[in-house]
Amino acid sequence: MVSIEEKLIKRIKKGDRDAFPELVELYKDKIYHVAYRMLGNAQEAEDIAQETFIRVYANLENYDPSYKFSTWIYRIATNLCIDHLRKRKQSVYSLDKPVEGAEGLDWHDRLADPDLGPEDRVLEGEFHGQVQEAIDSLSPKYRSIMILRYLEDLSLSEISDALKLPVTTIKTRIHRGREALKKKLNL
Amino acid sequence: MNCHQANDLIHSYLDEDLTEHEQSELKQHLCQCVDCRTHFHGLRQVIVFLQSASHVYAPENFTEKVMAQLPKDTFVQFWKKRMHRHPLLVAASLFVLLMAGSTYSLWADDKQFLLTTPRPEHLQINSDQNTVVVPADQTVAGDIVVRNGDIKIEGTVEGNVVAIDGHIFLASTGHITGEKEEISQVVEWVWYNLKQTVMNLTH
């Protein structure tokens, strides 16, 4: 059973100029969603999401079809987001140190982030952006996994493939992510 | 079971990773432990909360903007794609191009004045001006081929006369029993050579 993605990729490689836009249409919401949840604002999300597709186009020759296409594109998107977050937070102090006693949080999270507005038009009707606020409180490596698991509904093995981490590591981070969010949300 | 173990089981349960046996053990502990029950409830709420997140859609014109930023097809990529689609056609056209190229270079190399004739002593050859003359009183039996030069026929040629990149001037006293051909196109030269090859093969 040949997937839609495989068919589209074949057409793209043959030079069919309509095939790549179809692929973008298929994945644009998913990728934009991940980027938005990772970065917390619409403009950066759009930039990173576009960059993701440009990378996909440039690297189609390197795509290994034994992996699901979704796994590959999620990997590119997540890595771009994490790189972007790292650049954004560059400062004299090391903010990557974990905060004692609060698993999954680091000092980035403890300090208020001036870039993020409390509300965003994108999140109308979502408890006034509370989900985004909660996700923002996680450090990038926990944030990405919680987004992929609970917002994009990827399975543990899909996340493991996408992030190139063993399933046990994924499980541990999900557990810690859930604990951290429970604390943050006072549940 | 202590609460720490129970917590591990709670997380495994939320991952849908528990055996039936482990499930009943957990249930037992939760019945007896308020703290763990509360903790379990809280963790479940986290999941519900996350899954209540609003759906987010890419902005309008997203695809257009992506396409506008893609690298334009370079000449190399154009040919690569052509290759994939019509490998035979491309291979054939490349072959023809190469053959034509080598043919042209062979042809272009020979800018020398050349004369092929069975009896050169019957002819007047002016190598400075690249001309050959078959004098009026002479009869030459055989083909004459002149290259990069002109030939003037005042006598008789019992055979063919071919001028490649040159002219044949037939005087009123001149006579050619065979064929007279002026070749100035590469294609004709190729065709001429082909004909020669075939004729030589069949003789």
C-alpha cells in the first residue's frame, strides 16, 4: 500500500511542479502547529514552518523512505525550533541549568520571557491561552515531546523515531513533563 | 506497594502500558491511598487539559510563500529531471550531440588543402592558391577529390569530381564523365563519407 506521501515524493523527483505544493498543503497545519506551540508566537512559527518545508525540498534526495515521511518532517521542524529557542535565549548566564525540585523546568522558565505576549489571536477560545502558557513553562526538550504526544497524537515509537531517542527516554520525559505541568497548573 | 512504586504504575497506566495484573495492583493501592488517588487524578487532568488545546491552522498563503522561497531550478537540475523522465531520449540526444561534435571537430581540423587523385602528374597543382587544374589536353581516369581548394576542369575526367569546401569550375573544354559534387555542409560531408563507406564496402 503506497502512501500519499510516497506518491507525491515520486512525482516531485520526476519534476512535477504541482506535487510539492500538494505536500505542503498536506502538512502545513501540523508543522505550523508544532512550531507555534514550541515558540509561542505566530511570526516565528511561520518563519520556522516555512524553513521546515524548504529544508524538506532541499533534502528530498536524502530522505530514507523506510521511515514515515511524517517522522522525518516532524524531526526537521522540532530541531529547527529547538535551535531557534537556543539562539533566542543566549545570554551571559547559563539558563539551561535545571531548577532544583522542579523536574522539567529550568531557569529559562522561571524568568519571565518578554517576547511572549499573554494572548495571541491564534488561540482564541482556548482558556485564554492557558495551554500555551503551560507548555511555555517547560524546557524545550520536554516541551517538544509533550507537543508531539498530546497535541499531535504521535505514538511513543513515532516520537522515538522522530527525535532519534530511545523509547525509554521518551517515556521518562513524558512522565516528567506531566509532573511538571501538574505542578504548574496546580492540578 | 509504596507510593513511589504506585506513581510509576500510574504513569505506565497513562501510557496504556500496564498489564492486567499491574492494573489490579494499582487499583488496590489507589483505593487505600488518598494522596496517590489525588495525584493520579491530577495527572489525568493534565492530559485532558493538553488535549483541549485549540486547533491551530497555518496562515493564508502559507504554501505560496514557501514556493516563492524555493531555490529555482538550475540548469543542472533541469537536465537531471529531464533525465529521470525521458532517459532514452536524453541519452539519444546526447549521443547525437557528441557525434555531431566530434564530426564537426574532425571536419574543422582539416583546413588543409588536400588532393586525392590517381594520377597527380597529369594535373597542375598550385598549392599556394590551393587550386588544381586538369589541363585541356589531359584525360584523368579516376576520381578526384579536392579539399579546401578549387579545381578547374579544362580537360577530361573519367570519374567523379568532388570538391569539399571548394569550387569546381568546368571550362567549356572540360568534361566529367562521372559525377560532380561540391560539398560545403558538414551534413553533406558526413553523408558523402557514408556513401563512400557503403560504396567501398560493396565493391
